[in-house]
Amino acid sequence: MENRTRYAFHVTGQTGWINDPNGFSWYGDKIHLFFQHNPYKNTWGPMHWGHVTGTDFVKWTYEKIALSPDRPRYDSIFGAFSGSAIEFQGKYYLVYTGCNLRRQTQCIAVSDNGVDFTKYDGNPVLDKKDLPKKSSIANFRDPKVWEKGGKVYMLVSAKNKYGGRSRLLLYHTNNMTEWSYGGVVFSNQKAKTAALGHMMECPDIFTLGGTDVLIISPQKVKGHKNRDASVYVTGKLNYGTGGFECAEKNVREIDNGTDFYAPQTMQTPDGRRVMAAWMATWNRVPINALLGCGYAGALTFPRELTLSDGRLFQNPVREIERYYTERYEEKITLLGGTRYIEELSGKVQNITIEFLPTGGKTGISVFDDGKGNGLKIYYENRTVTLDRSKVIRDFYPSPSATTAVCDTPSDAKKIKLRLLMDKYSCEVFVCDGYSAMTTTVAPLDAQIKTYIFSDEEVFVTVARDRIEVK
Ligand code: FRU
């Protein structure tokens, strides 16, 4: 069968469906990564929490399912929705949304070994009575927890009863079971921009270099690639009032590609902020399900985040370099046209191309069959375009699902495109993480070649590292 294998270094379910990353955290000398999971089907269904652990973000071990939809009182109908994890007073807690008919409540489960979780008898820990007046219990979900000054804080999203908008709410606790309301963090009620959509799903918040970064995955946005997007705003969380004071009004999309939603972050023991997202999007069947791979959906390769002049930069975690096996580098003068580079053939590799921008188009085609059918990524006039129309068979006929565009720094002297490829996916990092675009692809066996192309004479440095994960 053509192309129905596992990714080399991206997390999927062992079987079935996955969506959002959950509980991304460090506990007991390991990275824990959970995910929304329906182990029984390649479609969304009552949610479990799948679980993998590892030490380097590349190699993962499947653990048993951490949470199942088994409590008729609060989570057995739609299951254990998204949430996060934290170590508190020596124990490891999962904080998640229990979802039953028209009722979403916040629940906890606790472990002292990192693999067996016991749901708290007193669940839910946040219910209708804990909501401020305007909020609805029907859409109250996706708690993100963190510790500050001995207290645990929770950021959770709640839709308003009327008007289709939502608010992010703050709660805090000293013991994980009793939570107090701490105010409205952020609201999209009056947003002049359409960028904040309706329900703001999967919020996350963290500090980078003294600035707080708020991440949100709003549903039904306008002006973004996908119907649902993932965006960030920078500012400062006021722990006294609960309000997020924005340093700038700009709401920026985190990743401009076709397959990126519901990112969540963790902090590594060495202080890095690392983010993973669902490598798919709602309203489109994940590519591996369409291919009949036996599983549906994957998570992005984790990225290190930094902030510079209020802009979030993202780059693959450096641990991937430990799996580089063979480097190839060449400096090429391309006199316009297309050049085949045999050494860059392959589907599991890291490719970088660097060039001085010309007045025309310069780019790369990977997953190419040699007949012009490939995943094309090219720079032209300060933007980078990704076009996967020739490498997704006839799965997504809509043009809006096949192309994506992102910015380059306005003062960029050199353009650098980094492609992290893994069989069915390509994560593109532009100018050292200034922009990112994630896409999934469905190449045929013959679509394995790499070309560079340009309208004009251009000097290009290409480099390739093969990635081998045994
Ligand atoms: C985001 C989301 C969350 C919810 C989960 C359910 O993709 O809709 O809001 O908790 O998926 O699987």
C-alpha cells in the first residue's frame, strides 16, 4: 500500500482519532503530553485523554489512556475535554472539562506515579454556581493551570449566554479542590476586529522576557486561513483584578498554515517555553484518515518560543538536531528556472534555503514527482506562499484549503526558509521563526524529489539534514 505508515517523529494516536494537545508538562523527570482522543474510531467521539511520555520531544512512549468518559454525573456523554496538568505538593494533577449534555464543568484527576489517574470524588470543582452572571454552563471549557507564589491559577473560557461571544475567566486555589473566582481576563465582546471569533477555545498564558503572552484558539474568525484560528496577544496579567492589560491591540495568528489549531505550551526544566498544537483543523478530515493510515490526526513537532519586539518567534525544539544523520550543503547560482537537487530528495528531513530576495519569485518544491507536482513554498514581494494543491490528491478541492501565505520581516536582507518534513507534513519556519506555516500532505511514492526555482538569477545556499528516529 502506498504511503500508509506512521510519521517518523510526530505524535499520533496508536489507533483512532486525536485532536488538541492536553496536559503538556514536566513531571517525574519526563515530558508528559496528553491529547484529545477517540481510540475506537477515526472520527471525533466521546473524548479520552491519550498519553505519551518522553525526554526529548522526539521519541515518545505510549502510556495507557489517562482519562476515559466514565462518570455519568459529569463526563460520560461527550467525555473529558481539553485541559492541562500541574505538579502541586508532590502530586500530579490533570485539570480538564467534563462534558455532558449542555453542561461543561471543570474537573480534576490526581496521580502519584504519572500514569494512573484517579478522578476526584468531589468533581466537578467548578460548576454553574462558580460562573459570573453572563456566562453559560453549556460552553465553559479548556482550563489551563499554572503556579505562581504558591497558588495555582486557572484560565478557562466561558461563552456568554447571549450574543455568541466569550470571556476568559480567572480562578485560583491553595489546594486544587476549592477554587475562587478572580475576574475576567479577556473578552472578545467589543473586539473591533473579527480576529477573535465566537468561542475562544484552549487559552494559554505564559511569560517571556517579562511580557505575558496570551494564546487563544477562537472559533469562527474572519480574515484568517481557516474557519478557526490560533492567535496571540501580548500584555500583562493583573493578578489583582484578573484583567489582561494589552500592550498592543494587535491580534496575530500564530501559524498561517493549513493545519494548526489549539496550541498548548509547557516550560522545560532549563527554562524554555515549548508549544505543540493539533496538526489539523476542524471542518476538514485529517489527511491520514483520508489516506486510510489507521489513525486520524497528529500533533505538530514541539516548538521553542521567544518574543522579540512583541512578536512571537517559533522554531523546532533543538533536540531534533540529535537525530540529524547526514548533512549536505551547497551554494548554487541559479540563472532563473528550476534545478533538481538529488541530494535533497526525501520525505523525512530538515531543509534550509537562504537567498537574497530578487524582484521575482524564488522557492522550493518538495514532495515533488519531477513533473511539477510538489509542495511549493516560495518568496515573492515580502511574503511567503505555500501551495499544496499538487500534493493532496483530490482530498481538499477548495483553494482556501490548499494555499497559505505569511509575512517576512520588512527589513529582511536575506530570506531563510526552513522546512521540517515528516512523510505527511511540512512545518515551514520563515526567517528564523518570524513566521510559521504548518501543512499536511498526501504524497504518492513518486513524490519524493526536491527542486529549487527562481524567476531571476539568484544565489541560493541549500542545506539538508536527514532525520532518523529509531
Ligand atoms: C478545541 C476543542 C476544545 C474542546 C475539545 C473537544 O479543538 O473544541 O474546545 O475541549 O476540542 O475535543
